Amino acid sequence: MNDLTVSNTVDAAIMESVLLGGDLSKLTPEQRVSYYRHVCESVGLNPLTKPFDYMTLNGKLTLYAKKDATDQLRNINGVSIDDVDIVENDTQFLVKVKGHDKTGRTDVEIGVVAKKDMQGNLGNVQMKAVTKAKRRLTLSLCGLGWLDETEVETIRDARLANVKPETGEIIDAENPNPVNNTLWNHWVSLCNRADKVNIKHANPDRVKVTEEDLIAAGKELRPLVEDAERQAAAETGSQDS
């Protein structure tokens, strides 16, 4: 048996293992790299652009599609958006998009984002809902069942997994309670506010910090930031008068 035959046999075993078990954590780092490349090649994506990232969902390590993935897929498959319908209610924006691919196949998808998202900036919320719907439509038209990164942050049990794409090594396996996207984004937003009013704050490592520790840090930092913001607003008001 030559080297090429051995390689093909190993690759086939990797694919079968993942397809049956659905858990990339069961693979060796080298196998994860091989699987990642196979997935990219199978749909025509460039693995060097890192179109996918890893998350843990229902106790299993799996891939989700990033912006680079849907952008490339849209170009490869000739996905075009035919219609965008935006509906606003008291709590959220719901966007329905219709589109087709280069074969003429059509589909419809939706994207829903709560108004409290994006720090309550309704313009950004609306744009995020449109983006979410377009990406979901792209993945659907391409016949792919991956989650898009705009969906991951809304899934309570989904956790980002820190896996080195070059080696396939899981480097946050020691953290039993990694921080999800939504909580981390809130923390980053709070830190940005703190920086604007010159409030010093911790800079925890996302790979190592737990949700409990980050929530505690947020509860400690938030009142300091809010007090400083009120003071700054009052000083600005007195200067205007």
C-alpha cells in the first residue's frame, strides 16, 4: 500500500468519524486540521482565510461559518438577493430576504435581532438583522447546515472554542465555563465606555476567564462607569449653560 492510499484511507476514516459522531474534539489535532481543510475544499473555500471557527454546542466541538465563509460562498454560487422585507415591532427587527443562486434555485430566510442588542442603537440593530438574514439565506441556498456567527451569540448553550487553526490544538479545554459571545461583547462595550471616561479596568484573557468572574467584574465596573458618565454629562451641561 503506497503513501497516497494510506493517506486516502486515513482521510476517509476521519470524515466518517466526524459525520457519525459530530464531535471534532474526538479527533487528534492533526485530524482536525485535515478535516478543516477537507470541509473548505469540498465547498470551494480558501482555508487560509479561516472561513470557519470552532464552538462547543451540546457538548460537541463543531464548526460555524464566519463572514469570510458566507462572502466566498455567495460569490462561488452566484447568490443574489431579490427582496428584503424589514418588519419592526416593540422588541425586535425581523428581516425576511428572498434570493436565488446561479442555477435559478430560490429560497427565503429570516433574521431576527432584539432591539436591546448593539447597545440599543436601532440603526445597527436593523443592519445586523439584514446581515443575519442574508447570511442564513446564503448558507441555505448552498445546501449547508452550518450556523452563521451572527446566530452563535444568540444560542444560550453555544460556547466559542479556542482552537489553533494551524495545529488543530484546543487551547482552552481547561476552562469548564468559557465566555459566550454575548457576554464578552457586553464586557468589551463596557470597557470602551470606561476608557472614554478614564476609568481603569481589568483586561482578562477570554480563553481563561469564566463567565462568573466576568459577570462579577462587570458588576464592579459598571457603577463606576455610570457615575463617571453622569459627572461628565453634568459638567458638559454646566459649560453649555
